[in-house]
Amino acid sequence: METSAVLASAEDQIVDEAVAALDRRDQTHHHASSPEERRRNARHLFEFVVRCVHEGRAEPIIAWSRQIAADRFVAGLDIAELQGAFNVLEEVLWRHVADTLAGDQQIEALGLVSAILGAGKDALARTYLAVASRGGNPLGEQPAPPGGGGEAPTGGALAGTDSPAGAVRTGVLGQVGVITLDDRRKRNAIGAQMADGVVAALGSLRAQDVRVVVLRAAAGMDVWSAGHDMDELPRGRRDPLGYNDPLEGLLRAIRICPAPVVAMVHGTVWGGALDLVLSCDLVIADETASFAITPANLGLPYNTTGLLHFLGRLPINLIKEMFFTAAPLDAQKAKEWLVVNHLVGSGELEAFTLELAATMATKSPMAIAVIKEQLRVLTDYQPIAAQVYERIQGLRREAYDSSDYLEGLNAFAEKRRPIFRGT
Ligand code: KGA
């Protein structure tokens, strides 16, 4: 059994022990957070550790630790309590690993747990100090300029922080969280850093008890997102959209997030970013929005899970037209085909979206979470025979091992039209 599965199977027990240890510390330390928050934080931290063990990399916990350190600073909370949670969880995990695993697996698991929690703690401390020394702004950056749908929500203060990566920012308005994609240089192309940043932001907002999340591009951008970062696509001989691709992880995180996620779209949406938009629960757009799915421009065989996301949302003739032509669907057509729930004027986009989000935030979060999960399960799971799946994978493999796929990537890098030969 994989180490991550061994840990995940004892989740409740490990979280209970960590919370009990934190409560014992309560007698000697002052805690700013409530017992429920401590339990939520411990569970969340544990989930990140398991994910990092599973993926064999520490980036997800680093991104989350940076985000939460910046959020804590802005909220005026002490970081020591969170550092304490890392230490306590490490002790509990060491005990659990020592009791349940043996031999090489035990040594490997102890090393991984220490390295992952160490990387998280290090990121936490560094970011907190960096933010403090820059007066609350992790990169010392200016806030994004206004325009293109506006930035500051009306009717309340948006406690916003720039992410250390500069690509993802979060803010909270009442019980609505806002995640802003802000990588103008690459037109919000989604690589590992941005995908992990959004996943971390979702986790951080969930830990703050946010009930609805709005996902948007920074004000002033006329590209909502250019899709998968093409510089991070493998150059053949490997599935370009495999299960562990960071964008795929982001889509899953949005789909399993118990809170509704609303895509607020000003500007153009390309490729995998359309999968992201369709993975959100609602889509609100203005007249600048357009939507294109472009693997046929790249010679890229789209993944089966991704096609299921489209099938769960759109009629098959539209899916085929969009995939086969790679042509953008303009805002009006997107409304007619129900790609978007509401099409509103640019000037109203933000207020309209936040108002709708705020309304949902007053409804029962438990009912919403379970209905969202039911709908996901009903639309995501289509049983197919093993042979059928393997035949499809074989066909996809032929496509991503082809010279056409390399031609698609080269043409993009060389800023020219691709010439596809069908080989
Ligand atoms: N990945 C990596 N870099 C990208 C990028 C991407 N998806 N899109 C844009 N960039 C880079 C681009 O190379 C350029 O870098 C910079 O962003 C600005 O782009 O400055 P550099 O180093 O040359 P550009 O083209 O100058 O900006 P623009 O004129 O404003 O045009 C914006 C768009 C979005 C229209 C244009 O950049 C574009 O067509 N990008 C590709 C859109 C696309 O087809 N994306 C699909 C990616 O594939 C995908 O998601 C999947 C998985 N798929 O389709 O199956």
C-alpha cells in the first residue's frame, strides 16, 4: 500500500490526536483561534501532507503555507500558533509512521513527512517575515490597476494580499472569497505555480470559513486565461494531460470544493482555461468574454476526464464544433448555448457576481455542499470497460507521440501557424 494511502486511511485518528495535543497546549499558550478552527487547520494541514507524500513534491504545501502566512499577517493573527500546529502534526505523524510502517517504507515515510512539514514551516516563516517587512505586501507590488470590470468590491473592505508568486491573490468580503489570477506577462497561462497557488488559495479560504468563492482575472486584463502553460507541456512520449498535471489537480480541487465556485469572466478564455471555467459551478460573464477550446491547434489529444467535463455541461454538437474548429465562441453565443449563466455589462460584472455570491452565502452550506457533490458524482462518473479505456489511451498515445503534436508546440513557440501532416 502506498505511504500516502496508509496515512490517509488514518486521517480521523491523526487529526484527533493532533487536535488533542494542541488543546493540551491551550493550558500554557494563548490561542487566538477557536477549537473548530484548530481542527479545520489540522485537517487541512494533514490533507496537504498526504497530497505532497502522494505526489512526492513539497510545492503544494509551500504554496499553501505562503498563502496562509500572508493571510494571517493581514488578519493581524500570530503565526506562532500555526507553527505549533506543524510541530504537533509532525510528532503525531512520526508516531503513526513508526507504529504502522516497517523497514524501508518507514524510513522513506519519516524522511518525506519531515521534509514536507519542514518545507511548509520554512515557507510560512519566510513569507510572514517578508510580508511584515514590506508592510503587508509580500512582493512589495502595487495593487492591480482599475479597469476591465473594476477590482475593489463595493459595500465592504476587501482584505487582499498579493501572492508571493505574484500570480494569485486572494481576498475575503464577508463570507465570499475572491481568488484573482494575476500573471499579465503570460496572460494568466496556468502552469504548476499558478495551479498550486489557486489550490492553496481555495484551501486557505476554506480554512477561513468562506462559503462561496469567486474566481476572476485581475482587473484590466483582456485575457481571462490563455489556458495551460504551453512551456510546461511535455514534448511527446508522455500524456500531456495526465492525472498529476497541475491544471488537472486544480480542476479536481474546484470540483470537490464544498463551497460553490463562481467564474467571473471578463476577457478571453483559451484551452484548458475553458475546462477550468466549466468546472466552476456558475459562470458570469460580460460582453468581452469569449471561449475557445484549442487542442486541435496543438495536435493535442484531450483527456477523457476533460471531455466528460464538457459533456456534463454542453450539447455534443457544440462540443464538436468548438473542439474541431478551435474558434472562440463570443459572449452572446455563449449565453445562447448556456455556457454562461448570466451575461451582464462590464460595468456591472463585479457587483452582479458578488451579489449573487453573497446570496448563496446566506443559504445552507451543508445542503449546497452535498448537492454539489451529488451533481459531480452523477455527471463525472461514466463506467467504461477496461479494454475500451485502454484502446482510447492507445489512440491518445499515438497522437501525443506524433510529429503533429511537436509541430503544434513548435509553431506556438515560434509564433507561426502550424502545418499538420496527420503523422
Ligand atoms: N502558455 C505559455 N505562454 C503563453 C500562453 C500559454 N498558453 N499564452 C500566451 N503566452 C505567452 C506568449 O508566448 C507571450 O510570451 C506572452 O504570453 C504574451 O502573449 O512575451 P513572450 O515571451 O513572447 P501574446 O500572444 O503576445 O499576447 P496577446 O497578443 O495578448 O494574445 C493573447 C492570446 C491569449 C490570444 C495569445 O497569447 C494566445 O493565443 N495564446 C495561446 C492560447 C491557447 O491556445 N491556449 C491553449 C493552451 O492549451 C491548452 O490549454 C490545452 C491543454 N489545450 O488546448 O488542449
